[in-house]
Amino acid sequence: MKILHILRAPIGGLFRHVRDLAEQQANEGHQVGMITATPTDNDYVKRLFTDIEPIFSLGIDHLTINRLPGFSDYQNIDAVKNIVTTKNIDVIHGHGAKGGAYARLVKRQLGDGSKTKVFYTMHGGTLHYNPSSPVGFLFLKLEKYLQQYTDGFVFESENSHRLFEQKIDRLKKPFQTIHNGLTRDEFYQIKPVADAADFLYIGELRMLKGVDLLINAFAKLCKSYKGLKLIIIGYGPEEELFKSMVAKAGIYDHVTFLPPTPAEEAFKLARVQVMPSRAEGLPYMTLETIAARMPLIASDVGGIPEIYGEYADLLFHNEDESQLYTYMQNTLDGKSEHIEKVADLQKLVKQNFNVEKMARNITKFYTH
């Protein structure tokens, strides 16, 4: 098959998912291409694209894709349609809100006579919006309209499936829930550097990810514990806001902001990772952290409880800053189940989240 993956931002777990899926599909003999936004001028991202280029025999096409809708989207949809027709694509797989919209609006333009199939994985995306807000109302109505141009939905978690039917519409097209997966090499024991920080955050710098909750809890801890260190890795639209929060709290000397870094390198920089998200799909960062036997304090949002299974009581309640503070404090005091359960959690994830199984099931679904 000739498979084309479309996504907006070439960062984070969504990008990781597409890369892994495409690599497995290429290994199975399929021809794979990708359309994504022009990457940022960052050495890590440049190196990443150089490394993955051989996977995509149909090439990687870059477009100027903004997060919110705009006039540029009309040009982009025409460009995607030309790529699809020129390369004679069999399957378009849209990822995230913008990738999914492009894929299905191209299907609409191709018309009923087209044999090209379109599949969609939300990765949270539009599901994070409140239907009572003007923007949320508009985006969710668009999702409802676009269902008719979707040949199949792939949900990365049961939670996303439930939210779709709660917020958007009853599913009228085929769908499957297929969890993200890891490779065997990702299961190991991380060894922090000698001067490791106390806490680590890796991800987009957005309010949605709860970085403000982490900063507030950490600032409170700094009043009781001397010499604490927090490392925040990533970039995003609220980066300057979070830096100003750190400065206002008087903890600038205790917090270091770093650009995106490979996970295995970032994990070594601290003893405990914190994921205080307000919303998630089924995040790779959760899987990767657990696989490395790194203690993790995470919120109970999205598909994260599906990852934790019987250990879901280790998660703190969404936006409960007090509970987050307590869990962080416990790790400093050496009496934390988040530290004690790392081996059990790693075993659980190793049993249930496999990349070969993920890719095989998704590719098989294309031919349903």
C-alpha cells in the first residue's frame, strides 16, 4: 500500500506515534509518506528529521500549518490533494485535529469515485475543548460534519472513544481502540547523573499540560526544602508566561528551562518526573518514563489510568495542586510508592504496550 500520514506539529508524542507507525509499515514493505508543518530551526529537530528520512520512501512534504484555522488552510488542502493524486495514495491517515481535518477535506474534494481511504486518530486534539466555549462548539461541530468523510477511526485510548461519543456524536463509521506501544530497547533502568535535579518536566509549554500547577507546587516545596532543583524541557506558546511565574515566585535559581532533548538523555537529568496535565490522549511520555523505571507523578487524565491499570491510585486528581504537592514531598522524604512501584509498573507496560502489535493492528484495520 501507499500510505500518507498527515500531522501538524513535528513534536511530542503524536510525532513519535507517526514515526513508529511509519517505520513498522515500511518494514512490512509498504511505501510511506508524511506531510507535516515546517519544523522549528532546532538542532535536535533537524537531526530527528535526518534520522527518519529513509523511512519515508514517498518523501516528507512540509507546509506552513498553523494550529488555529486560517486562510492558509485552503492552500494547504489543495497542496495535500495534489500530493495524494500525484503519488497515487491508497490510504491517508490524519493525526490530530489539523491532520484529521486535512485528510477528510481532501477526501471530500476527491469525491465518491475515489478509491483512497481516509483514517483518523485524534490523539486528544479536539476532544480537549469544552463544547460550551465558542471555539470548542465550532471545532466539535466540524468533527461531527467530517465523520461522513472518514473510513475509520483509530482511538489511542478507550477514554478518547468515550469522549468522542459524549462531545461529538455517535460513531457511525468503523473504529478500533489501539494503544500506543514501545520497542523492546526502551525497557531499561535509568541511572541519574550525580548532580541530578529533584524533579523533571518534559513536554509542550502550555497551560493544558499543567506546567503552572507544577511551578506552584515546586515553589511551595522550596519554602521547606533547601537547594531543590527543577528542570523544564520543551517549548510552547506559554513559555514566557511560565518563566515569569518562576521569577515572580522567587525560584528562578532553582528552575532550569531547556530545549527539546531526547528522552533517554533527559531522564538522566533528574530523579523524578512530573506530568501534571489537564488533558491527554494516551501519552508516550508516560510509557517511556515507566519503561525507564523512572519514578513518575502523573495526573489521572485521558488514557493515563488505562496505562496504570491496577496502580491507578498512584495518579493525582486533575488540577489537585495540593495532592501533587504531597506526592512530590513524599518523594523528597523517601516514603513514596511512586519510587517503590517502578519495577511493577515497568512490567505492566512491557506486557501491554508493544509497538509491533500497535502498527500491525492499525495497518490491518486499513483493509477492513
